Amino acid sequence: MRAPTDDRTHDFVGIGLGPFNLGLACLTEPLADLDGVFLEARDELAWHPGMMLDDATLQVPFLADLVTLADPTSRYSFLAYLKDTGNLYPFYIRESFFPLRSEYDDYCRWAAARLPNVRFGRPVTRVEHDGAAYVVTAATGETWRGRRLVLGVGTQPRVPEALRLLVGEGHALHSADYLRHKADLQRLGSITIVGSGQSAAEVYRDLLAESPDHDYELTWLTRSPRFFPMEYTKLTLEMTSPEYTSYFQGLPGGTRDRLLRDQRALYKGISSDLVNEIFDLHYRLRVQGHGPRTTLVTSTEVTGGRRDGAAYALDLHHLETGERFGLRTEGLVLATGYAAQVPAFLDPVRERIRWDDRGRFAASATYAVDTADTGGGEIFVQNAEEHTHGFVAPDLGMGAFRNSVIIAAMTGREVYPVEKRIAVQTFGVPDHLRAEPSGVPA
């Protein structure tokens, strides 16, 4: 085992620098008793660059920044960024809680540039344990030593098995690469988008808006029975609360998996504003005599696909009528979401990690996944615990809360107060209603 390049043993090593680990870096930077270093594979921070559309906004308010919901006084807040860049008053006059996506990306870069413990261009290749601490090796040959790990490596594009062999060849791609290939797609005669959520809708709207300047036919396929908006009512938003997360964690694994499927409309739908914008855009193009040449098809599953000359032949199944049909398209954009993966660099320490029966991280209430005799507290995960903590795992609004919990687990004290109850409603059976059954048959 190579001797550490950095001769310190850090309290923790953070691997990956998306918004969640970046938030952890911001919240731990002022703490004298918690020393961490963060390693990022890329040479610079870039948050979903393939979907950085000019007018796209976040789906959460600006308070869901890196730090505010844990520490409203932090110098790394979004409001501090606006003040520093001279945009605080324009943002105030704009009267919208929702920042532009490009603005949020710039904010994250601004915060990262002010952190002394961030190392870019260090893709981690191996993690070992030397009996006292974890030794993290990067592709550069450098090593770092830490008593704990915080894994924030992010999620990877999810591609349906039926289309896996098509992506990467020709004009078939995941929406994560959309902007890089947009110009090439617009030179084709036909483009098909597959997906049900916000990314699919954004790609469709972007291509539809520019269709009068090009000559492509545009198709949008979704398995969902409709192009459904995300539910955004206040009692539903309470399901992003600490107590719902705790309740969800206590459910049997099979129940959790079923609930995640049933709750897709809560976090994988389309913003209602965007649904309406798409309809209004259709209307405007129709009135202006621009067509458009487009087809939207619901309840349709892609069951297979293959190359057909310069195009792709898709096998389709309508889930309501039972009909099987086909579609030929020259361009294919898969807005089929993202999934957490276990990075290969953890192979040397797999025996130190708790796994569920499906080979996923078994995260505790403190987001720890290790098998330490203390009950965990050595390896923590960020956005790899949807199956244990619920659909809030990728929610930017819960990032500061999760980091508060992780920091408390590492320091043994609540550096940032951890809310225990914020919801009006009760999840599960309320204690004061627990009583002996009446004996009356159900």
C-alpha cells in the first residue's frame, strides 16, 4: 500500500463534489474540530452541463441551497453569492423563488472556489483500509488518509436494457449529453424523445421551440398514462420532512420499494408551468402556421430497438390497448433518469460495508453504511439511499439536513440543529391512538 501523499490523517475524506458533498464542504469549513478533504474526478465543477438550457430553472426554491436550511448565517449561502456578484437586488425585483439552473451552477462554482480543501482532477481509483484509517488513491498516484469516508459520487444515466446497445453509436444518446449533440440532432429528419419527467419535457420544449427553423419531425414517447405534473401541494411537500424519512426507514424493504414506485408523481413528474408552456407553444406555432410536425404518445413502452441503416427501429407496446407497433427515427434522446451505482474503487473494502439483499447500500438513520462495531459511523453516503430513506434522497432541499445529520454523527454533537418534527401530519399510527382493538370484526 502506497504511503499517503498527504501526511495528515483527516477526520474524513469526501469523494465526489456534487451539490451534496459541496454543501458538506461548506458546512464543515468553519469547524476547527472537523478536518476533511474533498476529491473530485473532474477538472472543474459542472452540474448537469448537458441540460444547462438557457431558461431552465430549479424545481426547488433558493432556500434549498448548499447551506441555508442548516445555517442561514453561512457565508456560502445563495444570498451571499448574489450579494457578492451584484445580483441581490435584481433577484429581489424578479420576485421568483426559483433560480435559473445556470445561476445555481455558477453559485456552486463560486462556493467551490472559496474552499481550501477541495482537490479537482483527482479521480479515485482505489480505497483501502490499513487497520487504522482509510487510504484513498487517485489516478494521479496521490493518496489521502482519513478516519471516515463520505461518498458523494452522484448518480449515473439510466438506460433501458432494451436500448442499452444503441446509446453511444450514431445519434442515440442520454439526455445528460443533450446539449453537446443538439446541433447534430437538429440536422436530422426525425427525433424521438423517450421519458416521462422534467428532462424529457425540457428537451421536447427546446426542440419544439426551434422546429420552425429546421425540418425535423418530433416524437415524444412516455410509459406514463399522461404527461403528469409533479404534485406540489403543501401537505404533500411534508413528505420531504425528517419525520417522513424516519417513518419510511422503518418500513419493510418490500414496502419501501413499492412506495417508491407509487410516489413517482411526487418527484419524477414535470413542473406544471412547463406542461402549460408546452401546450401554449403548440398553440402559438399552430396559429403562426408552423405546424408543428410532432406526435405525443402516452402509455407506450419501448420494448426493443436496433439500427436500421442510418436510423433506429423501435419496438413499442401500448400498455392500455395492448397493441404492438413500431417507429423509425433518425435521432433518439433517452430522458430515462439516473440511478445510484456502487463505485468499483470500494471493492477492497466491501467487507466493511453493509448491503441489503439486492446488493445496495444499507444506510442507517445517520446515512452510515459501514459495519463498524460502534453501529456505523465510518462510511457515509449522499444520494445513494433512496431505497432506505425515500424519494427525498436526490432532493436538493434535503441536502443541508442530511449533512447536518452526518456532521453530528462525525462530531458527536449537533453542530447544526437537526429538526426532529416539522410536519402538520403524522406518518404511521399516532401514539395517542394506539389502543387495544375493539374486538369488532373488520
